[in-house]
Amino acid sequence: MTIAINTRTFVGISDLKIQRQSDGVVYSWPQPETFVLSTNVEQRIQTGRDTQGKMVRLNSYVGGEMPQLSIQYQYLQPEMVAFQIGKQLASGTFDTFIPRSLAVLKGEYAAAALGYLYNGVDVLDTEAAGTLAGASASVTRDGISTALTRQPFATFAPATDDSFAVGDDGALKFSNNLVASQELVTMLIPSAVTGARLSEVFVGPLRVFATLVDTRNRVTLFEAFNASADLEGRSIDFNSGSVEISLLLNNLPGTCGSWSIIDLGDTQVACA
């Protein structure tokens, strides 16, 4: 046995893929930073007395095994957020409200250009009747959030104090007194948006495959044919720029293990 073989050790994970069993989709995520397998073996101890009467350990055996895989990504993406609560994203067009805050430095603000936030806002939505239906705005007066009066965009009268209007593609108009005092205005603007939203479709059973590379550039495969997302106690910090995905590795019926590794001997990785 050469020194290189005797002293080889894993450098790290070179690739990892998670696949949904329901439709065969492989999650197209960046490469993870860490890959930690917790075996969570429950070891039971059998005790007894020695010839001097002391309590000693006589034997131990495995009473259970609940392995778990923790995968750390230095990325945080919408699909990863959905995965953390066991849901899939679905594409479509959705009615929602877009928040906006700005210091009012002028009476009119131009509509948003194509491809920018607020483009696609419809004046028919912003001027819809009802307290929670159309656009709304407020300022702080005497430490209290105070609603502004919404006017029709087309006939906006800037002399009416404490008023605003929202037009197509998020164009804005504000009353003269708001401009004069350079008020900080907080707004909610209704809009139909196109994108991907949390659905009610569960992620369901998963499969996990990974390649591990050692100091001799040799490959070991990791495989788990039945996994599920660990949803308990999840927290999502949108400011962190990272996320930890936790998977429960489950036994398939009739098997004696939920995961395995395959040492591929002299098979090496090649750079493209």
C-alpha cells in the first residue's frame, strides 16, 4: 500500500442532486458548501455486576437508526424557501400588493418602464373601490400613521391637501403640501404580477445522489433512494444569503438501510 492510498481522505463534495420522486424533476440548485450526515444511531447499553459487585457495561446493541442529511448552501433562492416548508412553486399570474416608500420631492413621478417593478400596474386596480381594494398610502403625523386621500389619477387636483393618485405602470401624483414638506409616504399598490408562487403541491418523497472526491482525486458515490424534507423547526433568514436544507433518510420497504456509499476505486473526476 502506497503512502498516497494509506493517507487518502475526503476533500469534499463535488456534486449533489435532489430529485422529486413524484415527477422526476431534479432540483437545479447551485453546488452546496457542506454536506453532513448524522447517523442518529440509538445505542442501547446492557449492564450488570462484575465479580467485585460493581455496575459495569456488559454489551451494547443498536436499537434504532434515524439518519439525517444536512446540506448548507451559500445561496438563498425562492425555490429553496418553498422547499423549507415542503412545498413546490407554481408559475402563473397573481393579484397582489407591492409595497413602496418614498420621500415626496416632486408632484409627479413617471411610470415604470417595461421590465421594472410597478410596470403592469393598472389604474383600474389602483382606483378600485373599497378600503382594502385599491392603492393606499399614509404618512406619520404626531407619531401616528395617518391615511392619505386617494384621488382619481386623470383628474388629480394637487391643491387638495394630503392626497395622492396612482396611475398605469405605477405613475404617481402627490398634493402640493406633501411636496412642500417632503413627506415620507408609505404605500401599497395593487398589481397583477407574473411569476412563481407557493403552491399547495407538496414536495413529497425524494432521492439524493452525490459525488465525494478524495485527496487522490478518486470518487465515492453517495446514494439515498428514499428521503423527505425535514420541516420541523425551520427558520428562514432572508438577509443571510444562505440556507440549510435538512433531509430525513428513510428506509425503503424490505431494506436494511436508508443510505449507502460506493467507492469507485481508481475512477477519477475530470475537469471539462
